[in-house]
Amino acid sequence: MKRTVKKALELSLIAFSSVALLSCSGEAPVRTAQYATQGFYSAVLSDDGTTSLVGSIQHGGSFWVNAVNERRFSWNHAQGDYTSLYGVDIDPSGQFAATGGARTLVLWNTSTGKSDGFWTTPGDIQSLKLTQNGDYALVGLNDQTARFFDIKRGGIKQTLRTGATVRAVDVTPDGMMGITGDDFSNVILWDMQTGEKKYQWPLSNIIGSVALSADGKYAFGAAQLGNAKIWSTATGKELTKIDTGALQYRNASISQAVFSKDDRSILLGEVNSRVTLVQVSTGAVQKEWELFTPKSRPSGASVLALAFGTGNRYYAIGSNGYLNVLE
């Protein structure tokens, strides 16, 4: 929602029929920028794609303004230390950001660059997601829970017990609904006010990625080397089935997903450098791109972050350290 570099997962998309991702090469980015020389542990884009927060393998955390490719702040959890950040996020307002180390969670002000909260977590952070204005953080942990932190004042509002490591999380901006993906192959939709399960959707393997639409109407989940789906959160019924078995020879994996604001489209990123724009209601592929990979490096990069920009512009960050602007 975020993110260690995830394992491979094969993808084809169908919506009540057999609509598949094509294996032909996608379009190239219209602009790229290098934000790290040795790649990333984690990365996230603001909802509008104007800023980035990355966890670099070599230099820890940094906050960037994408229009000018400017590193605005360097964020680490201890002075003189380059923190290995396994989860990062920027809240929907863009005013706050969070970084997650092994067992440390820090809230940052994106205007001043100052820390607004430093907390320890009861398990190793696998993923995290902020609500509007950075009021709360849903954090997936390896202690078989996801915790809903009051990240500004401290304390845990909810503990969501899954019985397995939580690899992926997302939460609606208003903090009313959350989603987790775990190692027991379950995607679970939660009422964040009560901590109760609304729906539990089993898939065919460890869950690699999940996403909620901003209005909470739709949920997405993908299993590693298995299937993936889009559901209605109102009824719990499957809307679009994602059958990955047909194209497993491509060794593809859905590592990231984000819904458009109008719920009509979803951007999907794979570990094989591919980004795909898909129609939510039908599963039809609308466009495909390939992330930039320097010739001097091994081919391919996992997609760690995605965002819808203005008009027909989109943003993606690859694990090789590059921002990609797509049109």
C-alpha cells in the first residue's frame, strides 16, 4: 500500500470473461529521474504523483518533489544512521508522511521536514498506510496482526488479528475501512471503528498486494503465483476476476495497485517492470508501459509505487531507483 521488493506473481485480467494482459512490450516512460543508485527497499507516491518518499538501500529515507527532481528532506530514525525502511507512505492530503523501519514508526511533516511522532511497534513492519492528515496509520506486522496506530498522539486504536504475517495493507482516507493481505492467503476487509471483519476473501497463495478505492466502494487483492480479484465492499461479491494461471510463463507479479479517484480504472504494477491500466468494471486492458532500466544494470525492476497524475499522466517508481513519468 509498501513495501519490500515482493516475489513473483503472474497476472492476467478477466472480468466474467477471458480478458488477459498481453505479453507484448509496453510503452516507454516520457521522463525518468534517478533517485537512488543502488535501488529501493520501499517507495510511495503522493496521491497526485507530485511528491515521492523512498527508502533507499544506500541512503535511507528521502522526500522528493517530482516536478524538479529535488530531494527536499532526508529522513532516518537515528542520527548518523541510514535506516532500512520497509514501509513508507504519504497521507492523502500530502501534509504528512510516515516511515517504518524494522520496529520503529515515524510521522513526518512534509512542509517542515520535522518529526511529529516516533513510536516502536510490537512486530517487524511489513507495510503501512496513513489516513487523511496523517491521523492514523494501519501497519502490517510479522506478529500475525495489523495495528491501527494513533500516530500523532500514541496508542493503538485497533489490533486486527489475522493469524499470519500481514504483508500488505490499505485504509480509506477517513479511516473507516481497512484491508489486509496475509500469509494464510486471505484478503480481509475490516471495520476500523469496531475492529470487526466485514468480509474475508481467500485466494490461492500468500497475498502480495491489496488496495481500496478512496471512497471505499472497491477492494483489490492479489496472491503471489496465484489469483487476484476486485470485490464490491458493500456486498462482498466478486466484481472482476483476475486469473494469473494462464500467463505464469512470464513470471510476472502484481506488486502494487491503486484505484483512480472516479473508480473507473486501476493501475497495476508488476515485479517484471510492467505497469498496466485496467478498467475496473470489465477488466479490459487500456494501456501498458515498461519501466526504464539502464543498460548497465540487470533487466527489470519491481514496481514499488504508482499514482494517477492529471489528465493522461501517470507515475511509477521502480525498485532500481528510478521515477517514471508515463503518458
